[in-house]
Amino acid sequence: MQAIEFVSKAHDGVVDLPVECQGWNGKKVRVILSEAENGVAKRKALFKAATISTRGYRFNRDAANER
């Protein structure tokens, strides 16, 4: 299954396809609607940055390469 994402404005029960998606005209499609904030779809951050203190850590190459 191929999936694309774009931002469009719904009007009179119709969602217009962008020019680069016109090849989808006449095809059966699955549609999931999500309201965009401020006219632009925003993605939710998957994770936040983590900090790790490495003070006092000694890297042991032989231990790291053991299998």
C-alpha cells in the first residue's frame, strides 16, 4: 500500500488533491482526516533529548568488542 501526506482545505465535503497527486483521481482510496493547526500539519515529537553524565566512565574497547 502506498501512502502520501499533504495539507489541503476541505470545502463543501470535498478535499482537493495537490497537483502532484492528480494521478490518484478515479482510484479507490482510504482517507484519514486530521485537523491541521494554523493551516500547517504539525508532528508531535517522538521523544525528548536525554542527557547522560559520562564523568568517571572508562571505555574498555576489549569489553565492547566481546561477543
